[in-house]
Amino acid sequence: MSRFLVVAILLALTATYGRLHPPENLAVGRGALRAVPATLGPWSGTELSFQDGIVDELKADDVLLRRYTQGDHLVWLCLVYHQNRRYGAHDPELCYESQGFVVTAEGHARVDDGSPGGLEVSTFVAERKHVPRVIWYWWTTAGMSTGDANAFRGRMALLGALENRSWGAFVRVESVAPDGDLAAAAGRVRDFSGRVARVLPGVFANAATVPAAPAAARP
């Protein structure tokens, strides 16, 4: 049998195996995050995926990465969920800087989450290859949503000490401004953040009792 024929057969077998056993998407939400709506008002979502290495580094019990569109407008939603991990907060600015982004304009903004005072979130702008993007983020756990990582860690530690169990989630919303219009991108992020902040309490209402993803599926 010629070498060419052997290679052709191996390639055909590989392609067949790939179709029958497609790679598992680890960022579609398998536990509590399955309840996050794919449609939020005028925004329609499509699942994306993380590289396996990134998911493994997060050490999460559940991850959701979804792209939402409204006409020509686009935002990304990232949710990282942990159970019984008191210090599950990470620094998103460092994540972007490690990927070659220049981080500027760090600050805070207020999201209309339906509460009287709204939700204060952390914000920054990240730019790479002259294309900026607006990022807003916060953490949520039982009885608290905040853009302050230290306050979140303290709450998780307290819940773990008092109840011997806890859960927490990191929420990130971003939109690219290819035309440099940061105000428009911030408007998209503000609108979407308000919508997702309103539905997350319902998503996580039973989070403490939702089983984590099976060991085979969990990063």
C-alpha cells in the first residue's frame, strides 16, 4: 500500500472521528448558568467557546461565553461561576494586558438593575491594534452584587464560614468600538448590563443547590 493511500485513509478516519466526537464546548453553561436567557429584550445570543487552557486556568464550576446581537450592534457576555471557593475573584485587567491589550480609563459606572440605587460596576477600556473596547464587570453572590473584588471576597469568606457553602459569579460585558466611538459602545454595554443584572438573581436563586458539572465535563 502506497504512503499516499495510507495518509489518505488516516485523514479520512480522523475526519470521521471528528464528526462523530466533536470537541466539547466548555463555555456553554452546564450547571446554574444553563438558566441564563439566550434572549434579553432586543438582544439575541449565540454561544461561543474558550480555549481549553483558558477554561482550565479559571478553575470554574461553570462558564458561559455568549455573543449577543441587536441589529448591527454587538456585545459579549462572560460568566464564570464558582461553588464553595471563597476567593474566586480574578483581575480582568490583568487578563487583557496578558493578551497584549493596553488598559486605560479605569473607573466605575452605575447599572440599572432594578434596585433603588442601581448597581455600581467597575469599568475600563482595552485597546489592541488601534481598536478599543469598553468593558464593564462585577461579581455577584448571595445577598451582594458589587464591582469591588475585595468586598466580594469578604462576602464569600463570610458565607463559607457561616454556612459552610457558598457560590459566586464573575460577570463581564464588553463591546468593541471599531469606529472609536466609546460613548456608543458604553451605551450598548450599559443597556445590556442592566438587562443581564436584572435576570441574574433569578438565575442564581437556587445556585447553592445546583450540582456542579460532571467531572468529565468540568474544566
